[in-house]
Amino acid sequence: VMHHIGETSTPTQGCVLYGTVSGAIGLVTQIKGELFDFLYEVQDKLTHIIKPVGKIEHGFWRSFTTDVKTEPCEGFIDGDLVESFLDLSHKDMKEVAAGLQIDNGSGMKIEATVDDLIKIVEDLTRIH
């Protein structure tokens, strides 16, 4: 079965559901490269629109830090950040969607609309 960005189901492969001692619950799952690239672009656009809490940059907040070193977070999409798209004003949603392209189902790329992006993000929220 072929899946395209924006279809009703979000293709994932395996998952790990975890909890932390501080009460957080998270999910790690593998997604197709095409969806990862698209969501990474959405995530990047969101980091420029959403003001960081405490002026802590998103990349630093999600980095891995020990007493010895700090490593950047690579190969992950921040679902909380992507989901925050749904809380934006319509104007900001349009700014995020501008320039994004999705597969129209026949292998052709078309300009993503705000409605396309809302549907994709809402589908992702159903994973957990």
C-alpha cells in the first residue's frame, strides 16, 4: 500500500511508548523519509514563528546534555512543537504552509495549503 503525505493514515513502523520519573509520557516511532523531511521543514518553520519560552532556542532545549558534552538532537521530529501548529492564528498557519509542497497522490508535488497541514498534523495526533 502506497502512502502519501496528507492521506488519512500516518504510516509508522514500530513504536516505543515510555514514561519518565517526572511524569512525562512520550512515543518514539519510525516514519518514512518523505514524511520526515516534510515534518522537519514544518518544525523548522515553527521554530521561527513560535517564540521560545524563556528565550531558550528549540535546538538547545531538545539537545542531549551531560556533564562532559552537549549533542544536538538529530533524526527526531518534536511532536509537541509540530502539534502546536494547531494553536496558531490563521495568519501564522499560512506563513508556515507557504512554500511547503506535498505529494498529490500521483507523484507530483503541489503547494500545501493550511487545510492540508491541519489534516496532516491532526492525523499525527492520532498516533498517540
